[in-house]
Amino acid sequence: MERLFSARAAALRSSFVRDILKAASDPAITSFAGGLPNPVHFPAAELACAAERVLSDSAGTVLQYSSSEGLGELREWIADRYRDRGLNIAPERILITSGSQQALDLLGKVLLDPGDGVALEAPGYLGAIQAFSLYRPQFLPVPLSAEGLDTSRLEHTLRSQAAKLLYTVPNFQNPSGATYSTANREALAQLLAGREMLLIEDDPYGELRFAGEPAPSFAHLLPRQTVLLGSFSKSVAPAFRLGWVVAPPWLMQRLLLAKQATDLHSNSFSQHVLLRYLRNESLDDHLARVRTAYAAQMQAMLAAIGRHFPAAARVAPAKGGMFLWATLPEGTSTVRLFERAMAEKVAFVPGHPFYLDRNDSNDLRLNFTNAEPEAIESGIARLGRAMATLPDEAQEKRKTASRRDAKAQS
């Protein structure tokens, strides 16, 4: 029956991170693996009140089919939010999606043919790699540093390979936590200006800044070629599965048609509940509390890492978002470390799934938002113990190889 599958289906792969989350679902395991907001901060009471009000006021409307574009008032709220940041975006350019993950799928669906070039960060967001892979593009990985994308490498790549898309997460990137500097953004915008390609600016974490000053959006620097993605998953609640895409009119119509063919419309009840919450409560006050808590959790993780990781480990503080990226000494296998860590009842994500050409690496991603400081201290201590066993293993392998060589010579 394999012959019944499409060629596209052959590109489908299980998400390594989702597999890890399943393995780490044991309550006894301290998990730093998922990109999970802290449920302590979900505005549950306020959302319950909003849900009750929309059902009592207009059940016939909120439980009915809705428009494919999304709730008009919610799109206006998003446009006003952008206006506060100095971006003049009309509500008509905003399409509500089932999370920003669906936005990635719709972009791939309407823009990519097999073999088309897609430039993206290395390490890069696994969800984007998975979404675009379905359309069988030619991925063009570009190294990422603490300052942003390597523009020299990107320029060299684009000389030999045309690309339709450049996918970026410029604020508190997943997985590295890096934030593009203003200078890097300006250089990148200058490099892409006038080319027949789009820059996708995915910004699920931008509202979670707890240090430093915001840098300009690519929509400021490269307005004609930038597509913006946003999400309420990290700012309010991920279960609503509500995100959005901002696109120019020529692209919006095709995205809308693809959206209609995919699911008709995103959850309209959730949109009504969310809109009522946003109108009745202060999102900024809510986010201020979340940012304060996340900053404390990040500092707790950095302090614990300083106490329990090897001195050679390198971890850069994040200015926001949800992740820290740790680099261990060259030759360290974080795949092997994961096995040791699970034995210590602690989980993380090894670095290799975030690259397109690696089966292992000496990097790992740590989520600091979904564990309280006490659990962070305990989990990082156990992860440090797991790290301490790896050199012993390497030394034992060298001894075994030496004995084997000596036996062969005799």
C-alpha cells in the first residue's frame, strides 16, 4: 500500500521535540525540553469570565461558522497593537490562523515548488523546518550568531542559489535565544532589498522582552518584502491555537484561498473569547507579570548552570523569550547526554534537530519558563551530574581501544 502515498508524504517526519516531550511526560521527570509557557500565568479566571459573557450575550453568533479572514474586531485589535509600535498595518492585511504554525504551512503551500530555495537560520526553528519540508524545497542554512544572521554567508549563498524565502526569528530566537542587533537587521535588509524574495519575520516571543531595548522590525526596514507572523500562544494561552500572518495584498488573497481549502476558518469561539478578554483586561499588565517571572527563572537557571555545569560550558544570557542555548566542549555528544540525563530524570533537547545536516552535536536547548526556581536548581544539578559521567565514558573508550591495539600488536 506504500504506492498510495504521495511523493510529498515521503517528506513527513516526526518532530524530534514532540517525541522528547512524550518521553518526558512522566511527572517524575524535570523537563527543560518543551517550549512551554508557565501555566501558573495563564489568565484562567479572566478567560472563564470572558467565555461566560460571550456565550450568554451572543451564543448564536459565537458558535456559528465564521469568516475565513478571522474576526474583524480581533484583526483591528492586532492592527492597533502594531500601530503602537509605529507600524501602519491595515486590518485587511491580517489573516487569523490556527497558530503561527498554520501560517508557515500556508506560506509553503502558496509559494513553494519542489526545489525552491528557502534560506533559514542554523540552528533554526524545528517547526519551520518541518512545515516547509512538506513542500520539498532546497534548504539553504545560514549560520546564526549572538548578533544575528551571518550576512556575508547569506550573500555568498544567494550568488549561487536563488531563494524565494528567508525565514527568521529575530527576537529571542528558538532555539538559541539570540536577538538580532539593529546593525545586523539593517545589513540584512540592505542585502535583500530589491531581490525577488520574501523575508518571513516570525515573532512569537517579542512581547516577552525583559532586558535591553527593542530593535526595529523588518517591516520597518524592508516593508515591501516582509511577511510578519504573530501568535497569542506565548502571550495569553497556547490552547486557543490563534496566530496571524501579515502579508501584502497580492499574497493575502492566495493565503486566504489556501486557508479556505484547509479549514474554512480558525476557531471562532476562541477568537470571541480572546477578544472579550483583550478588551476587558490589560494585556500589558499581564505581560509585565509574566516578564518579571520569566526573568527570575532565567537568572535562576543561569546561576544553577554556573554551579553545576562544567567550567568549559558556554551559555549566553537571553534578553527575553523562553530558551537558553548551551554549548559543551567539542566532541561532546548531547544525544548520549540525553540518555544519561533521562536516567537522572531530567530532559532537554539535544542540538542536532535544529540543524539540517547533523546527527549529533555538542549543543543543547534549555527551556526556563516552565519550571519554578526550585525545580530548575534540582534539574540542572542532575543534568550536571549526567554531564560529569561523559568524560569518564570517553576515557574508558580510549582505554578499551588502547588495550585492543596492544593486543593486536602482540
